[in-house]
Amino acid sequence: MKLILRKSVENLGDPGDVVEVKAGYGRNYLIPQGLAYEASPGNIRRLEEEKAQVEERARRDYLEAKRRAAQMDHLVLSFHARAGEDGKLFGSVTAGDVADRANEQGLDFKVERRQVVLDEPLKTLGASKVAVRLHAEVEVEIEVRVEREEG
């Protein structure tokens, strides 16, 4: 019996896989549990169309992320903060601060805080490279400068 999996089944396959199973296993377990549905010609055609749409959407998302990365390529963000004599900040520059400042730069998209890859907040004066992950495969590094606040 040929079935199309709706959910991942251990030792059988992942969602969208067309699998061959014994009729009893399919009729008595997989289908009633909602784990699979019958692999009729219409269902297989629909599955292929959905896969093609998903691939096209993924390709579009990747290209859009590359375009955004090109826009951010030479971005330099400056922050002014109070610091002690040793160059340590009294506060810190967080991922949220970096995202907010990037959004003030006139980009045609919004940078989310979760896209900024910052293991821990910046707590010293100076320049740092900070990664911004725009897509699973697209990451751009921007320069973040923290300067002493005068006054």
C-alpha cells in the first residue's frame, strides 16, 4: 500500500515522503492516527505542486535576503555611551540597540532583534564586527563603533 506521510514516522520517513507499507499497518494505524493519507494520483500531483511552491518560496526568500545583505554590506553603526576611565561602559549595547539603530539608517526593510547575532552585549569602547543573520544561508557583518559620550 502506498501512502504519503503527513508527519514524521520513526524508521519510515518524513512529512511528504511517499512510502510503501503493508496494507494492515497503513489502514489500521497510519491513516487512523492522521500520520498518512493514501497516495492516489491526485494526492501525489498535489504533493508535487506543494513541493514546487515551497521550493520557489525558499528561492525567493534566499534572493531577498541576498538583496538585503547587499544593502547592509558597508553599514557602520555608531553609539555614544558613558564609560569609565578603563574603557568599560556603564551600560551596554545590546542586540536590540543594534537592530533599532540599523532601522534608523533608511533601509527598506526592518531588522529584528533576533536577527542580530550577539553572544553577549558590547561592554567596552571600540569597534566590533556584529553578524546579522537575514536567512539560514545569508549572514552579513556590520561594524558597530562604541564611542565615549562627551560631557
